[in-house]
Amino acid sequence: MSGFSYFRDKFYEKTGLDLDCYKEGQMQRRIKQFMQRYKAESYAHFWNLLEKNVEIMNSFKSYLTINTSSFFRDPQIYSALQEKIIPAIVKQFKKIEIWSAACSTGEEPYSLAMMLTEMGLAAKSRIEATDLDYEAIKAAKTAIYHEKQLEPVPQEYRHKYFCRKGEHQYELCPEIKRMVIFKRANLLKTMERKDYHLLLCRNLFIYLKPQVQERLLSSFMKNLLQGGFFVIGSAEYISSPAKFGLEKVEHAIYRRVK
Ligand SMILES: C[S@@+](CC[C@H](N)C(=O)[O-])C[C@H]1O[C@@H](n2cnc3c(N)ncnc32)[C@H](O)[C@@H]1O
């Protein structure tokens, strides 16, 4: 065995992350770029380097998991959640259990927490948030953001929910932090079984192979109550929602009908 398959197997044994689940061209391009930084000439040479150096291994793992996120990303989705989806959930279930899967550094679950607080629903809400990347989860728990990251946050929320922490940094207030429970979890391994009313997995599917997207979607459906809602990224789509018991209700928002 040589080349990429050798590297992929070694990496899986060591980290539990299956590189085969991700779109191949995109994944290999990123790995090659990283290898160039360290002048690694082959996958075998690169593997030797990672095995010997924990720091390079950690920085490679963080580099692989693209952590781009922002507060209130795709505002039209948050408007639909606030105006239609959340009121519908609360009307039917009297409470709202949320899972923000692949939450990166916390902007998504915290945006939801601020929104629910503004809607007077904090006491009825429970938000769990998970990501593969330890560093991202660590940053999410700390909840300190650069002022640039706060730009999409509505002005009145910024004043209410953040306080200055150093020259260009802001920290989220404890009231909002407390609403989100963060955990590290690999979505491509076995999932805990739970019942959620609202499940978000945004901007991860685009990196996954179509058959892996389908597998993941089936696992998600086991965790979403009938009548609950599933949200994806605005540039993503589900080609046959009915196959998963879903019905499209808004752009990037689906309801579990079966
Ligand atoms: C582009 S970010 C999306 C963040 C957020 N959902 C959003 O839309 O703003 C993708 C996230 O997926 C996470 N990720 C990648 N593979 C994963 C896996 N197998 N299990 C859980 N999270 C994963 C990455 O660590 C990264 O934080």
C-alpha cells in the first residue's frame, strides 16, 4: 500500500477521522498545500512527520476542519427561524430542544441563544452544540470574539450580550453562555440517540461525499422528532428530502413529516 491510501489508513488509526468521507479532490488539495509548508515530498514522509510531532499533527487536524463560521450567518434563515419555525415548535411541543451539529467556534448556537432570549423563550430552551475540533470547542466555551466577528450581530444584541475584554475583544455574557452545552463529537462515528425539535447541520455537507451525506442524514433523522425541523447551509441542498421523511418548508429548512 502506498500514497494516499497508506496515509489515510494511518491517520484513521491514530485519530479516528476517516478522510475517505470527505470529497476527495478538495481534501487532497488541502493536504498537499499543508505538506508543501513542511516540504514533505510524499504521503509516507508526511506521515512520519505527523507521527513524530504532536504540534504539527494538531495544527494539521485544525487545518483540515474548516472552521469558518459567523454570528447570524445567512440572516434570512434566522428570520425564518424567529418568525415561523420556533413559534411552530413551541406551539406543538411547549419547549425547544436544539442541536447545533458541527458548531465550530460557537457563533451558531450562541446566535440561537440570543434570539431565544429575545423571544422570551430562554427558560423553555435547551441547546447542545458539538464539533469534531477540540480547539474550536475550546474557543466556543471561552466565547471571546474579535470585534470584527461581532459585525453581523444586531447592534442592540451587541450592547446587551457582550462586554469588552481587552482592546479589540468582546466576551459573551454568562447568561447566554450558560444556555449552550458544548461537546466534542465526530458525526461520522456513532451518535448518541436523543430527541430534538430543531437540528442544524450547516456548511458541513458541502465537504462530504454524497453517499456520506446520505448516511449522516439518516442518522440525524433518528434524532429528530416527527414535526421537528432540520436546517442546512444556504448553499447546500438535499436532493430527495422525501427519502428521509423530510419536506422542504423554507430555503434550507426542512420539516420531518414521517
Ligand atoms: C464550515 S464549519 C461550519 C460551522 C457552522 N455550522 C456554520 O455554518 O457557520 C464546518 C465545521 O464542521 C466540523 N466538522 C468537520 N468534520 C466533522 C465531523 N466528522 N464531525 C463533526 N464536526 C465536523 C469542522 O470542525 C468545522 O467546525
